Amino acid sequence: MATAKKAPAKKAPAKTAAPAKKMAAPAKKAAAPAKKTAPAKKAAPAKKVATKKAAPAKKRTPNAAFMKALTPSPALAAVVGSTPLPRTAVVSKLWDYIKKNNLQDKANKRNINADAKLKEIFGKPQVSMFELAALIGKHVK
């Protein structure tokens, strides 16, 4: 009798497992149409990516206004030199001077502490790096 009781117990879990499989199958069928539509949506952005890669093939031409050599004022010439330079070179040399003399604020690296030469250009003891280009514009012709 003991074996007879064990046999039905084995069959009972088999019955509960079978309905679980049947329930899983319809879920897969419902998920399948979603997968078919998803690749169609993914295909469209893939084409856009291909066109974006083709765009950088053109070589960018620099803006002539940035490349025009400008003469620095005497105050700015003390930092970057007196030879005419484009705006980009003036900003680059100014950053070289700032880094060489450790003039970036330790707590907030976006701020620049002015020494005696830079205070003539900036007009105040500390400026933000975002103000730099505007302040340089007043000192070049």
C-alpha cells in the first residue's frame, strides 16, 4: 500500500507541471508578434545611423573670423606676446599661462584667480572660465 500512495503523488506533480507548460506556450505566441514588429522599428534607426556616418566624410572648413590674426592690447601682450594671433591661439596661450602659474581655483576649477598681469585684463580678482572669451574680445583688435 505504501507504494500505491507514492505512485499517485508522483502523477499529481506531473499534472500540475503540464498546465504550466500549456500556459507558457500562449505567452510565447503573444510575445512572438511583438518581436516581429520590433525589428521593423529597429531597422529604421539603423538606416539613419548609416546616413549620419556619411555626413562626417565632408571636411569642416574653419570659420574665417576665428582664424583672422588680431593684435593684442598691451595688457594682453604681456601674457600671450605682442605678435598678431587668431582668437583660438590667444585663448590657448592664456590657458597655458594659467596652468603654468597654477591660477585655477583649487576648490572650483571653473574659476580663475587673477595675478597682477591677468587682473589688468579681467578687471576683477576672479573670473569664470566661461567669461574668458568675452574678456579677451575687449583686448584684441
